[in-house]
Amino acid sequence: MSSYPEDDQLIRQLAAGDEGAWRRLYDDMRSPFRLFFIRYGAMAPEDALNLFQEAMVVLHRNCTGGKIQPPLTSSIKTYLFGIGKILLKKNGVDTRHWDDDIPELPVAPEVESREDQRANAELVRRLLDKIGEPCKRLLELIFVHGYVMDAVAEELELPSAGAARKRKFDCLKKMRDLIVFKT
């Protein structure tokens, strides 16, 4: 008798190629997996998501290839997190000091959102450093200090608020171009 009858049934569905079962598993595991690897692996949210997707590919290969079959000796969640740890070990990350406490509940969207906000803030800081001082100063005045265009024009000694808007447009375009080229 298996200790994980629901997971045994799920493995059968996954091995049979049940798209709905794969989608549910993906949705259910994404947040806890990311939280675990962000917390213990000190990974950026996007890196944790990439690791999750790699682990899901391995799980898919193992399910459809018959490597994992009922009765299971651990839950699918434990197995998936173990795959993530193995992938990290293969990349030279030491996971011995990690707590093996796997979050049981999905991460609340606001927690994931805060992690994404931190990652986005870091990206914006790096981009601001790359676009140069005139654009950096202008965007900080607008978005950090909340200046209106008339005040921006006066502060930067531009001829008009229209000129400040045009410069803002150009600076934001410069930032978008940096994002597109992953610089």
C-alpha cells in the first residue's frame, strides 16, 4: 500500500500525457518551488522560475519514460524539489546547509509579487546606471521625486515642459532598448 495514493494516481495521469493534470501540477508547484529556491538558494525570482521549468522538464521525462512509477516512496512535490536540488548541485551549488522544509501551501501572490518587485527594482537600478546621467536625473525627478513636467524643465534648464516630455520619451525608449537587448 502506498503512502501517497493521490500522487500515485497523478503519476498515472501524467505518464498517460494528461494535459490538464500537467497544467494543474505546474500551477500548484510553481509558487512553493520558487519560494523554496529563492529562500534557500538565494536565487533571483527569474532564476528560480527557470530552475522550476528545468525541473518540470526532467519530471516530464521521468514520468513519460517510466522512471517514476507508483507506488511512490515520496510525494511528487518532494521529488520535484529534489530534482531542483540535483540540478543546482550539477551546477556546483552546495545545498547541504539547506533546510529540507518544503512549503506545503502555494505562496501568496503578494509574496511572489514582492519578490518580483525587488527583482524589477534591481533591474531598473542597473538600467539607470547604464543610460547615462542626463536621462538618469530626468527619470529620477519624474518617477522618484514626483516632479511635474514644468518643474523638470525648470530643474534641468530645458526650454519647456514639452521638451521635458520629449526627453522623457527618449530616455524611456533608451531603457526599453536596453531591456530588449538584455544588457
